[in-house]
Amino acid sequence: MSEQRPIPSVSVTYARTGVSARANELGMRPMQERAYARRGEQYLLIKSPPASGKSRALMFIALDKLANQGVKQAIIVVPEKTIGSSFGDEPLTQHGFWADWTVAPRWNLCNAPGGEQGKVGALGEFLTSGDKVLVCTHATFRFAVERFGIEAFDDRLIAVDEFHHVSASEDSRLGTQLTALIGRGKVHLVAMTGSYFRGDAMPVLTPQDEARFETVTYTYYEQLSGYRWLKTLDIGYYFYSGAYVGDILKVLNPAEKTIIHIPHVMSRESTKQKHLEVEFILDALGDWQGTDPATGFQLVRTADGRMLRIADLVDDGPVRDKVAAALKDPAQKNNRDHVDIIIALGMAKEGFDWIWCEHALTVGYRASLTEIVQIIGRATRDAPGKSRARFTNLIAEPDAAEGAVTEAINDTLKAIAASLLMEQVLAPRFEFRPKTPQNTAEPGFDYGEGGYDPARCNVGFNEESGKFQIEIKGLSEPKSPEANRICSEDLNDLITAFVQDKPSIERGLFDEELVPEELTQLRMGKIVRDRYPELDESDQEAVRQHAIAALTLTQQAKKTLVGDGTGTRENTALIDGVRKFALSVRELDIDLIDSINPFGEAYSILSKAMDEQRLKDVAAVITARRSTLTPDEARDLARRAVQFKEDRGRLPALTAQDPWERRMAEGVEFLRRMKREAARGQE
């Protein structure tokens, strides 16, 4: 393994107020109380991080719907059988609620033996029974809808966990079924997810369907700031060359409770021999002492004499069932010494609850940003004595001399995209408003030293809600309810699509001649138009401006934080970073924000993390395949040129000093050439 070189590294320290775990008189934590307040909604979408209590929030809501809202039955739908255990019996009355949550064993189909046909038949029996609650997998539910029709589910609650598995694509059967159920209008739906975006850039719901949902959002910032014990979360990406197994201890600390996700056997990071990889890891950790007969855990003695208990979930033989059962043993949930390290392949990700996990170590880039967020969630549980947690992604260093250079570069770009997204997910929420003379300070917001200044663009922060309020001159305001909802709830979804847009991130990182507005205005503008075609032009522009402002301000805040070289961030540092940036410019306006390359800070860190020659080689590969202006891009530039003319009274000039004005002029000239050539072709 080459010298450790992080790309980009996030280290966020939170306030640790204990609020997240504080229950009200009904036994509800803050997120659950927030969701329960919306229990009367027919369609409810809960966006909340792992470990925030979504499953119990659903129990409270479902019990109320069954008792007070005329709902006949509740069907809980989970992506895989192991997650079904999250919805087992809970004695809620012991904590102040008015009813307990119970699931009859025969109706927890995640525990039922046999194939899907038998489970679908059981679900049919449930629909005609007098029982109230059933738990099944997404697959069982899909087959049941196909067999019994959507009418069979009238007047029932359908609760879909890990909702990001759903897709608005016509190829998603569950997605089309939910659309049909919403269209019929006779079911209640509760959708829950810790990562409301997908890795394939396909929206989870159509905008029309999503607009029917009442959204409850509980952010990572609120969750982590409110913990009792966990204070700091580190996210690091490391390049390596050669085989990862030889020097894995350079990033693996045997003293930390760790989940190691080894690479998929078809990935370039894999040695293609998954069992040997596990053996190499065990050998690197110490001397193998045997297998625990009760749990199936591997026992390894380290050089300092400690005995490690290691759960091998890679071996797909008969012992794995014993290991998996031992990990789920409820009697061991609060036993920190039960297991030390878990090695997994395709398991121990979403829904896997091991509160003691301090380090999620993942080898190779995963297929989607959603998966990365879910894996990070394994380490963000709060537990006594656990003050720090981290996620590390080992990425094979791209080599322009390799035959698979395109795949290698793509993995690097994806790793950077994941880092950018996680920085956004971990930040407080943004609330932007145009700077006007009528603006005043709002109660609950701290505007920094000196307080609110009517003469400046102010940055306020509300610690209780974890929300920024930022004034920006020239900012467009959303007009329609849908555009307002997007600016309030879906900016991270748009940022996800943007950082996954390969032409954008390639140019943002490696094009020395880049005019930033080509990304901030043209590329993000196209993403907004494609995703929200029903919005009018002014609302599309408002949404674009809000999304770019959120990404750029987070990156500019990061730039002020890493300048001292320490890489540390106290819980106020991001807030201070945004304020410092706002105060360092003459005026915080949307034109300034659009003129900043949103990937610039990522490149500055990448250039320090990667071998200089390797970086030049990769840049040369990407530059060589850079495309020329396309007709669609020229039309977008021409639209911007029309707005330029309205503002300035003239068209952009090809001889202008401002590179963005020249680029708009090139777009106009490109279209003129196209028209001339088309006219000549008709002569």
C-alpha cells in the first residue's frame, strides 16, 4: 500500500447535548415526536438518519391510525428479512404510550420458512383476518399486489422502510405499484428512509406523487448534535496501490470496533478469492486461536496479547447462519465485548444494528452514494464510552498506464462525489433569502459578533433547529408551493445528481480553462429542468440557485477550515466558515456564487492526496476526451445571453474580458453558424 493520502477528509465535531435520546411523556424521542405530530396525514414521508428511531416512530403512528383513523390493518414492508426484526414487539406502555406494539409470530413473514409463494398466500390470509399488523419484505408485498390487486389493500396502512429502494422508473415494480395505490387514494402510506436519493440519479418518486406527501425531516446534524456520547465523526478516503490485504493495518486499528466490507468479487479491488482475503486479514491481525463453538466467531490473538472475536460473514457455508444469529442475539445488544470485528461481503449494511461500531472500513467504491451513506450509518450509533466514529474508504489509485484506466478514474470521481455529498448531508440545513432593505433579524437566530447588520448580507444560525439563514443579493425566490418544497426539502437530492454528473465533476476537477458558470448555470440548470419539467422557468432558476448556493457555501466554508492544516472542526466551525466567507467578500450575491467552481476545493485536497505525476496523467486522460460545444449547450448559453441582454442592454461579446460573457457569445455564434449551414444545405 502506498503512503496514506486522504481525499477529501471530513472531521466534524458535534455539541453532544443529549437531546436526541431524551424522551417525552409518551416515550418519544425528538424525531419520533415530530413524526407523530403528522400522524393524521394520509401520505407521510420520514427522512431521518440511521439510529434516529424511524421504526419506533412508525409504531406510534400505525397504532394511532389503527385505533383512531379508520385504518383496518398495517403492513410493514422492509427490503430484506433481517430488517424485519426492527419491527418486533415493543412494550411502549412501559415508557408512557397508550398501547403496546405486537406482531403475531405467524404474521412476521420475515421469519417464516419457505418460498415467496407461501408467504404471499399468508399475506392473503392476513388481509381477510381480524389481526392488525403484518411484516414482510418488499418482494413479498410486490408479489401480493400482483396476485390480489391494489383494491385488496384499501383502507390499510402500507409502511415502506428504506424507501430509497423505490424508484419512479417504469422498470420499478414496487414504484409503479405505489403510484397506482396513491392514484386510487384509498390507502395510507408512510415512507421512511435515511438517504432519500438513489445511486442511479433516478428520482424515488415522481414530483406529482411526492407533492402529495407531508415530509418530516430530521437531519444528521440534529441527530449527531443531540447524542450523549458520540461527539466526532471522521470520513476519510485513502488511495492504495497493489493488493489491499497486504497492508490493511495501515488504516485498520484492531482496538476499534470495526466492520470491514471487502470488495465485491467482480470489482477491480478484489483479488477474486474472497475467502483468502479474509484469511489475509485474520493473519494480519494476529495468530488464529480457533473458532468459538457457541457463536462461530473466529478467535485471533494480537501481538499485544488481546483476544479478538471476529465475525466472518463472507464464508457462505453453514457456519455463517450461526454467526449471523449470534450477531442478532438481543441478549448481547448491550454487550460491548460480544464481538470486536465483523468482516462482510454484501451484508451488515442498511438496517444492521451494532451500536458499538466505531469504524466502518470499506474497500473499493460501492455502486451508489446511497450505499455509502447507509454504511456510514453503521458507525453513527450512540453508545456509552464511544466518543469518536469513522468511515474509511480504500480506493485503488488510478493509473493512466493501466488498461482499465477509465474504470479507475471513474471510481476516483465517485469517491470524491461521495465525499462532497456526505459533507452536505452532515451540514446544517440552509434557508436562503434575498437581501432586501426590509429584512430584519429573526428570533432564535445567532448572527455572530455584532448581531444583525442591515448593511450586509447576514449569516444566522439557529442551534436548536440546526438551520442556517443566509441572505444573498440577487437571489431568486421560488414562487410555487412545489418549488418552495424542493428548496426546503430536496436540495441534497439535486446536489447528489450534480456531483454524480460525470462531465461536471471531470471538468470541475481537471479542466484548467473551465468557466465555472458552465457548471453552476448550464449543467445544474439542465439537471433541474430534466428533474422538474413541470416548474416554470423562473422557479427552475430559483431552485438551481438554491442548490448551487448550498453546495458552494459548504465548500467555501470547508476551505476556510482546512487552511490551518489541522483538519479538525469543532461543532461551530462550519458555521464560522460560512460567516467568514460571507464577510470576506464585498457582497454575497448569486453572481459571485455562480462564478465559483464548486469542485475547486475538492481538487485542492486531491492534489495533496495524490501522487503529482499520477494526477497529471489522469488529468491528461480526461482532457483528451473533452468534447466540444453541443447544440443543447449552445441553446442553454443563448438563453443566458438573452437574460444578459435584458440586464445589460446588449448581447455578450466574443472579445469580452469576462470568460463567462465570452462563453455566452460563443453559444450565440454557434447557433448562428448552425442556422447558416442549415440554410446553405437547403439551397
